[in-house]
Amino acid sequence: MQITTHSANNQTTLALNGRFDFHTHRDFRSAYEQALEDAATREVVIDLGGVDYLDSSALGMLLLLRERAESMGKTVSLTRMQGTVKQVLDVANFDKIFVMKG
Amino acid sequence: MRPLKVLVVDDTLANAKLVQSVVDRLGHRSFLAENGQRALELFETEQPDLVLMDVMMPVMDGISATRELRERLRAGKRWVPILLLSALDDISDIVRGLEAGADDYVVKPVNIQLLKAKIQNFTHQVEMQEQILQHTTELERWHAMAQQQSELGSHIMDRLINTEGLRNTLVSQFNIPAETFSGDLICAARTPDNILHLLLADATGHGLPAALTAIPIASAFYRMTEKGFPIASIAREMNLKLREFLPADRFVAATLAAINVNDQVVEVWNGGNPSALLIAENGALLKEWRSRHPPLGVLPAAAFSEQIEAIGYQEDCNLLICSDGLWEAENAEGRRIERDRILALFAATGREQHLAGLQALVQNHLAGAPALDDISGLLAWIPIERRSLPRVAAQPERSHLVHSGEWHLAVSYWAEELKSLDVVPALLDLICQVPVLKPHKGSLFIILSELYNNALDHGLLGLDSSLKAGGGFELYMQQREASLARLSEGRIDMSFWLHSTDNESVLDIKVSDTGPGFDYTRYLDEESLLKQTALPHGRGLALIRSLCSQLRYAGNGNQVIARYVL
């Protein structure tokens, strides 16, 4: 999986590309740690537009990110879910946990 | 670089000394064997890291010794380099030596620079070999440990799953594990008033980690079902337990179902699992319970929702609960199993064939490919209860022992508590701590549930029980929920008196509410009562009658006294 980071207006977007699963663990973690450490970042946006597969360990990673962000007083939102990725997030009712931005 | 033990094999002492001095100067330790036979002996006792072998020797030549050494090493899955020293005109000897298992050769007379360089090379190779061996040993140790953990996990899962509830003839299950055993947990158990509780839980990961999360879930399920708690409360408790000890990235998708054949109602709580399906005998989809909640272990207690969805059924039907492994299993073309194929299966076959049919469908779909995720399913056949009276918990043997002491308990619940507490299971837990009452738990649960529900639903909330008949159950439940939320005043008093009368030990149970009461005279003659038993709302009362020696209403009909003979 590829992760592209983009920051603007106190908001850091991590655009993910490819399969979001167990093997992504280290890359994803270091990307969001970096984003959260930036004092200017108030919100981390996970752009799932380029993700074609997401498994339950990916859901776990999103929950870890959320816990970490909350402990620093920052927020996490998800955006551009589609296809099976959207289905998986729907079944897990992640809209009750994360801010969903279209 | 550690010094190597080098075995020098040569029958000519001058040659041997020369080679040994080269070895010693490189910082290694050498020792001498004067022929092949002696080399084999020393090899066993000294365990050298490198062998420098002359070819022409008495007793046993270098080629034979090399062949024998190499065979022994292969048998022990080891490698020690063997370097042949041979005269240049013995080129055929060299070829034979290499074929016999030597790694390299040096021609005689020995060029010291060349010998040094070759020994250095072998030193590196020996070191690498040692490292690989070390890694392999470590890997084997890890593998053995993983194997052990997997067996432990398998044992735990077996114990959690293999319980009475699943021996129920109406419930069947299948499990196709992704690894050696499945991390999906399937449980079934009955409440004291004969409601069947089912659970299918799918933890993140497989193997031991999945089994670890299954333990608190299974124990909460069995413990609370046995006490008669509703599935909503069980789900809440499981969520709490998992939140307590799981890290943030671990959770458990779970579906809980309650099948009440008396009232002909199925209730489901689904958090993170694929839809549970209620399927008619003709394959028609009667109800789909989508996932309405995040999986267990994700939300903090304050945000947790125990909202369940209930449906009344009017015909024989099947409840199917599957893990996502089933719906996400892809065949060689990347296609998944469509729901219509499963519905068609139910339509085409009798209920005895459903489970086998489902398993065959999945196996055919996978066509020999391994399952990437645990695939499990729980199937319950739900026939319409055709008897006029539902089955009752087994009656304990009458002891004929008169209870010598007396015991009394009185409790009152006001509106706020009535809204949020599971009154009956909690109260029953307390009551059954009295030893003589404990064996009667099943019957007492039924009596108390009926009396309490009547007091709450009809006494305080003013609900019309005739609504339940004729498929109005959902409407009834909606009204009940809304009325309960609005309830701001009112009280239910309950008292229990264990005493002896007419040489019998009896428990008198009195339940009263602050509602307006009802015209109980209508229900008192047996004739009209029996007519009511065909209706869901009439069954409760008939059931109490069958369990109690006396049942009478008092006041405005807002008081009821039941006498249970021990």
C-alpha cells in the first residue's frame, strides 16, 4: 500500500492506495504518528478513495489511530469510501465512531 | 571471527607439520590424524569445523574417509567443509574426491598463500552456516511454540463450543476454519423460561488470539443466559468485558439471537456481523437483521446501544447466522456466494438437508481452495409451537421435607429502575440463594417473569395484550418501548414468603402495581381461561396456573398472589 501525506489548514490527509490490511501496519502507523506529532495538525483525514480492499485488522488500525488522536485532543475522519470498502465500514457501523466525509 | 578446530589428516609428518603451521598462524587450532581411519575416530570425539584431507594414506585413504564423513554428516543434517590435498597428476583422484563429497582441493606441493586463502573462505562459510543453523533452530523453537499455542487455543474453543445447548435438535452449526482451528465462536443455551439464546462471535484474527477473546464472551453468554438475562443485557456485559481488557485494535463482531417459541418471537442484536436471515420453508426471506452496531469491544459503556430488533413469526421458519467468511469466500473467478443461492437451497430441500446443503454449497464454491477466513454458520429451525401449553422446565423431585424455617423478602421498584434494570433475573438470583428454592429455579423464573411482565406491561404501561395476536408483535414491542420511555411514576411491589402450611413447604409470591387494575373476574373461571390458551397473551396465565397450586387476583386486579408448592 502507498500512503501520500498532504497538509493544509490544520488538516493532514493521508491518502491510501492499494490493499489496506495487516501488512500495512508499520507504514500506516508511522504515517499517522508523523501527522499527529505535527502541532499544526488538528484533524487527520484518511482518504480511502484508492483503497480496493480493507480487512478487520485495518479496522483495528483505524481504531488505534482514533485512540491515539483522541488522547492528543485531535480528531480523525474518513473520506471517499466506495465499493467493498464502504460495505465493510457499514457492517462495522464505523459511522457511529468516526466522522464520515462523503 | 572465532578460531576453528581444524582436523589435518596426513600420513607424512613433514607435510602435516607444514599444513598445521599455516592453520595455527591463522589463529585456528589444529590436530592431527595419520590416516583416514583415525580421522573418522577423531572426527567423532573432537567435532572439528574443517577437515584438511590428504588422499594417499595407508589403512584408509582420503577418498574413502571423505565419503564416510560426508554420509555421516548428511545423516546428521550437518555440514563441515572437507578440503582435499592431492598431487596435481592425481587429477582423477581429485574428481573422485569431489564426487565423494569434498568441497574443494589444493594441489601438492601446497602453495601456502593458496591454502591460507581457501581456509579463510571456509571460515566465512562455516560462520554463515552456523548463523543459518542458529536461525533454523530458533525458527523450529518458534514453530513448536506456535503449534503448542494453537493446540491450546483449539482445546479452549472446543470446550467453549461443546456444550449442552448445541445438542439441541433444532440447532445445527458448521465450521470451516482458515487455520488449524476456527476463531469463530458458536454458542447456544436456554434461559430458565425456555427461550433459546444463540451466539455467533467472530474475533479479529485467528488461532489463540481469537480464542482468548472468546473466553469472556462465552462465559458471559452462558452465565447470564442461565440466569435469564435478555440478550440486550448480555451484549452490554460482553462489550464491557472486552473493553476492559482488549487493546483498541481488537474487537469481536457478534450476533445474539433469542428465540421465544411461546410468544413466537425472534429477537436479534447484530454488531459487525453480516445480516442474520429469517427464512421461510419456501425460501422466502421473512426478515433481515443488518448490523446495527459496531462490534463488541469498540464503544465505551456510555455509547453502547443494546437496541435489538424483534419480529413475530406465523409459520415454520429458519434462522441463519453466518460469519463474514461465508459471504466473502471467493471462488477461482473471484465471485462470492449470492444470497439467492442460499434461499433457493432452503426452498428446494427439507429441513434435514439444510445444513448439509449449505456445507456442500460452500465447499463446491471454494472447489478445493483453502478458506481465507474462518467460515462458520449457525442454523436454527423454528417450528410453530403446536401444543396449547409450552413445555415447562423439568420439575424437581418433591422432597416431602417440610422446610422448618421461614424466609421473607419484599422489594419495590420505582419508574426509573423499572426502565433500566433486568428485575427478574437479578431477583431470581437472590431468591435462589435460599437452598430449598434453588432446585425450583426454572419454574420460579417462569412464574415471576409472567407476573412481573403483566404488572409492568398491562398494570403500569396499560398495553393491550390482544395486540400481540395476529402478527402485531412488533407493534406491541414498539408501543411498549415508547410507553416505558415515557414512564415517570408508578411502582411495582413484590414479596416472597417461604413458609409451611398443611404439612407442605410453600412459597407465596405477591406482585402488585400502582396501575388502575383490570376486571380479573373474566379470567377466573377455568372454561374461559382454557379458551385463552390458543392466544399468545393467554398462555402466560395458563402457564402460571399449571405451575402454582393457587393463583388469585385481589384489589382492583392490580394485585396477584401465587402459591408455589415446593
